[in-house]
Amino acid sequence: MELGLALPTAGPQTSPETIVKVALAAERLGYSALWTFERLLRPIDKVVPLYGGEPEPMADFYGSVYEPLETLSYLAAVTQRIKLGAAVLVAPLHVPVMLARRLATLDRFSGGRVIAGLGQGWLQDEFATANVSSRRKGARTEEFITAMRAAWGPDPVRHEGECYRITPSQVNPKPVQARVPVLLAATSQAAVRRAGRIADGVLPLTSSARELRDVVSTLHAAAREAGRDPRDLTVVNQAPWPTPVTREPIGDGRPFLGGSPRQIAQDLLAARESGATQVYLAAGQGLGLDVGVQGAEVDDWLGLLGEVVEAADRLGVFAP
């Protein structure tokens, strides 16, 4: 199993310097992937949360979010081997050919290190701002993937669908990878099944190993029903945020994939045994929230991240 890290690309106090520092340290410490995310805006008015319920203010955290692909493009130039992931890009807010070309360009500059995490979106204000209907988001996202993959395929590229159309054309550059891995965010059983049918993997957000096992079971069943081999699919579990990395163990109420390096390593082992192919830690997203978090505090946090890798290695998390 691999271990990834969410970059501190959001929050009023984040900076390019901190993002680059964390990225370089993650590669040096042995992390396998860096992850960014997309947030178009933070509405001032209350919004219905991702999982439903009464409208509430959106976290201040989302008021400043660096663009994911531009951030990864810069990091591609200063890193060597670490994978570059976006989790997630809101597919309906994009044009398939344009996003395909951006991802392919990044894949070429990075030497084939890109992972594309896509989601169908949930924030109505973003759809309104992009002048895109939020109806039938799942179906639109499915067709989006088909059209984007067509753009990565041989010329002439063509796609004729209900939501998107590509007239017979040359579309280049093509990615270094035969096709950039496309993972689907999944916060529902329907989304997990969709990933099993059409994607290269799934990006669940689970709060326990048991919940992760259920996701993997549903994913594999959907893949088999679609005539696919479940072993070809990846499961990249996002650690819930906030999930702190602490020097001392956390007692009652400890979140899954949070706590001391040893506690996190034990959860990573449970995630591996539950079917995850990668877990990425979300603690880094919080760096941009704290006024003046730079220098020594970041160095201390990076030291704990190194201890997580060491503890996980001792437990056999990364064994073949």
C-alpha cells in the first residue's frame, strides 16, 4: 500500500513557500503522492453541507484555495518521482477536451505522474457561477470521463453524446501514461458502484476500517458485474479532515487515521487489510488555517510525518 499527503493549498495563511516545502519534504520522506483539491468559491450565505442537513456557514478554510493543476504544475518542476493527484476536480464545471489537454500537458511535464480524481460536485453556488446545470450530475460525470478518455486516445478524436460533443479532430498532446488514471470521489453507494463500472478506482472518505471494507466490497461487486477485473482498480482512501498528527497518543474519540505516528500506522495497516491501495493523510490541509504557521512549527509537523512513515514501515504497511 502507498501513503500520500494532502498539501496545504487552502486557508488564509498558506503560501507557495509552505506548499513547496511540504511537497519536497514528502518526497524525501518516502510519501508516494501529493494531493490537491478544487474549490471555486466560498459562499457568504449558508449552504447545505455535502452530506445534507440544515444550511450552515461554509468553513473559512474554503475562502482561499490554490488552483490544483497550476499548483501541481509548479511542483512537477521541483520534484522527481512523487505522484501528483487532484482530489477532486468537479467534472461538470469543466470542458472535457480542455481538462484532458491540461492533464495530458501536466503528465508530459511530470514524466507520467498524474492522477485525476473527479467528482460530480455538490455546491450549488459553484454550478450557478459556472452557468452549468446541477441536474443529472452523475450521468454528466460518466459521459465526461468517456469524452476525456477519447481526447487521450488516437486521432482523430470524436465523441457524440447527450451532454458533450467533440467533432472529429486532432487533440494533443497525449499523456505519457497510456491513459491518466481517473478516480471517482464517492460519498454514496451509487457513486462507488459508478466507479466500479467506469473509473480506474475510487476516492472514498471513510471514518473507519469497517466502512472502508464496505466501500471496497461494493466497488469490486460493481466491477465484476461490468465484466471488469477488480484487481485493476485502485482504492485511494482520503483521511477525514481534520485528522491531526500528534506526538502523544490520543485517547477516546480518536479519529480514524489520526493520532500519534504509531496510532496512524496501525490504522494504515487496517486500511491495507481492508483493501486500500493508498491512503492519503489530510492533516496538511490545516496548515493554512493557523496564523503564522511557518518555520519551526512546520518543521516539527514534517518530523511527525517522517515518524508515520517509519512506524508504518515497521508494521509492514508498504510490503509487496
